[in-house]
Amino acid sequence: MPGDVSRVQPLIEARGVSVNFGRRNVLDNVDIAVHAGEIVTLVGLNGAGKSTLIRVLFGIVRPDLGTVVRTPGLRIGYSPQHVHRDPILPMTVRGFLTLGAPASRDSLENVLAEVGAGAILNHPLSEVSGGELHRVLLARALLREPGLLVLDEPLAGVDVASQGELYQLIADIRDRYGCGVLLVSHDLHMVMAATDTVVCLNRHVCCTGHPRTVTRHPEFVSLFGPHVANAIAVYPHRHDHRHDERGEPVPIDDGSPKRPDTSGKRR
Amino acid sequence: MTEDFVLRALAGGIGAALAAGPVGCFIIWRRMAYFGTALAHAVLLGIALGFLLELEPFVGVFAMCFILAGCLILLERQRLVSLDALLGVLAHAVFAAGLVVISFMERLRVDLVGYLFGDILSVGAVDLWLIYATAAASIAALVWQWRNLLSVTVNRDLAAVEGVPVERVRFLLLLMLAGVIAVGMKIVGMLLVVALVIIPAAAARRVSATPEQMAVASAVIGIVAVIAGLFGSLEWDVPAGPAIVLVASVAFAASLLIPNRGRQGRED
């Protein structure tokens, strides 16, 4: 899958995107693209601009500079990091799944089975476990028969054993439907093994590359089992710079600014 | 002996509760109770505005609530102060401004107490017309945009990705809230109007397993509170607005004794 995707027209692509909120620069000249059948993992710490970048891709935030190009008619299935599931809102899993569009009971049961969520159609959304919720969110995204899946922190609050299962599920879905997958994660080092491209974001793109399909270390395998070890990979960052305490990029060796300083936009 | 003014009061109260309950569900689902309270503080300034422009008080209040909502949203985006502080400042600023402006209007014989605590027994034909037009418009808008409203409540970005016009839907909810405040103030008064919006909705939670049931139940509870509160106030000669809110509050307290219906289904 990886390698030749760059020659094909991407499903969605951001070119040179910059976003400022007031005087604060949130994204600086960011490029990212997802092709059909490709899994791109966007990693970055909290506040790195990941959420803003996906909102730019969705067309919710208009970039100050740069463009977003989408394949015409592209359908996006989105699994957000959080949904409002306060018990004050009496919503069942079925009610949640049919918010986007009505669906028959059969298709709802099928999609829940496909994501391994079991018979929870009539359960209150506020009471499903964290792992179940991620599967329900994935099911809602799949109901749209998407060309591109965007999964924001699909593993938040999920234990390591289930993480492996969820990664395998996402890889299976990619293989079955051939959709592109954009996975957002705050974990800088452990990424999904099936990832084709890792994009490391810290306001600007720090580095991109392929994850090293390692984690073959016998101790790692014995600790988490072969399933997890096969599903998770270590991503070795190749940064030619580091960030100072204000988040500005500086070279790793001498500490003087590497690029024309953009800090004039910042407080 | 049921006098005409009692029947008009009853009809007006029922109409206001009909709209307030379902709109109130969205207010508590979206945690906008204090936002609603702040809007209600614009009532006096709205009445002054209506008087200056020679319009019905309803129109002035509706417009002023809506203007305040717009200011709150724009100011919140600046992130200069927290939303909590912003609501506290603006609510009392517009309330104070309303009191000052009305004191200048010597020709305006304002029944301040009536606006603060409601005057359900003075509901007239024009009021009834406005109340039922607002209720009909709110309910029609809720039915028409139900799925979109819920979608935006659960997750705004997910709704946007699925093609919901998020900003228009939020705008619609603000219009409905302003309308409900403008009719509700006649019934229970500015200081209690948000109670008419959120208490029946909160009381409806424990008897509802779906959002739709909760919207219907909140309207029913609001209507029962209006009827019981109104007759209670006539019977014991207490103010009607507070009596209505008190009945709704008792309904809410009683609802807490009911086991949560949201939990059924866990065993299947």
C-alpha cells in the first residue's frame, strides 16, 4: 500500500495551511494528504493544532493561508474524541446511531457486530463503557459508507489489550472498504502498525515518515501478547529541530532560530 | 364560577408551557440554563425598547433578548473573560440599564412588579394570540429541525461533517429561547421565566427514555404546573407565577424518587 500512493490524486489534501486565532498562530504552513486505502496517523501533543487541522480539513475552520482540496463528493465518516453523553440527555445507542440518517434495525445490528460492539442498541449512550463508545462512534461513521474515515483519539481511555483489537479492527475496515483513514493520536511514539504515513505536528509539520514495524522485542511480546505487538508500532521521529519553551522551532545543535522567526504574530 | 380572566390566564399559561418545556430540554441538554437566565434579564430593557418604538412589549423583549444573545456569543469568542463572568456582568448590566431607562419614561406607567413576577391574570386577547403564535412556531421549528438540533447538541463537529448547517441550527434555538422568554415573562415574570423553561424539562428526565419522550413529558409537566399553580393561587390567594414555579419544582423533586428509566435495557 505505501510507496506509490503519492502519484495518485489524494482523497483530501491540505497545502500550506496556516491558521491564526486572534494573534495566536495555531497552524503554520501545514501540508497533509490522505489517499484512498491509506492510513495516515497524525501525532502531536495537546495544543499542537491537531484538532484545528482536522476542522480545517472538514471545512469548519477557514484557513488564513493555504488551501484544502477534496475529491468531489467525498463522504467523510468522523469519530470525534468526545460526544456529549450527559445522563440528562436520555439517548440510546440506537438514537445516537440514527442521528445522522435513519437506518433499519438490521443495518444497525450489522454495523454494531462489524465493530464488535455486541447487542447494545437499546442501552443508554451515557452508560456504555469507554471501549464500547469508541466502537459505537466508529459504527456511526461507517453507516455513512465513507470514503475517508477520520478517527480522533480512537483509543482514549482504552486499555492496552483492547487497543490492539481496535487497531486491528480499523486496519480490517480499511482493507474491506478501501477507504482512507486519518487517525489522530497524542501518543508520539506508539502508533498503529498498519499506518502508512505518520505526520508529526507541532503547529508546523515536524516530520513525516513510516512507522518502524518493530516491537518484535520478546519482552514486549510477552508483556502484551502477540496481538498487541502486531498492531502497535514504534515511530522513530527524525526531527532536525527542537522546540523552545514557547514552542518555536530551533535547531537541535546550537539553539539559534533555524527559520525566519514567525514569533512576531505571537504575544 | 370560572371568570373570563381565569380562562384567559389558563389558556395563556398552557400555551407558554407548551413551548417552554421542549425548548427547555435543549437548554438543559446544552447546559445553557445560565445563558437563559442572563437573557431574561434583558426583559425590562426590551419593554422600554418596545415602548420607544411603539411596539408590543413582546416584540421589544423578543428583539432585546436576541440582541443580548448575539452580544454574548460575539464576546465569548473574544475569550477576554470566562463565559461565567461574562454572563454575570452582562445580565446585571442590562437589568440595571432597563431599570434606569424605565425610570426616565414618565409617561410609561410601568407595572414593574408585574414584569418582575408575572401577571398571568391580566393576560389579554393580544397576549393569547402572541403566546399561541410563538408556541406554534417553536413547536413547528422543533419538529422540522429535531434531528439537526439533537445532532448539534451531541457533537457540533460531527453534525457539521454530516452536513448539518450548525450555525443556522444554533441561531434557531436562540430565536426559540428569546420567543419563550418573551411570552413566559407575562406568565411568571422575568425573574422566574427561566424556571418555566428548565424545571419542567428537568422533571421530565426521569420519566423519559428518549429525547422525544422527554420533550413531550416536559410540556405535559409544565401544563400541569400551570393549572395546579393557577388554581392554587386563586384558592389560597398567593401570587400565581411563584405558585406555578413551586408546583413544577415539587414535580421535579418527586421525579427524583423515580428510578432512572435510562437504566432499563441494561439487562437485555
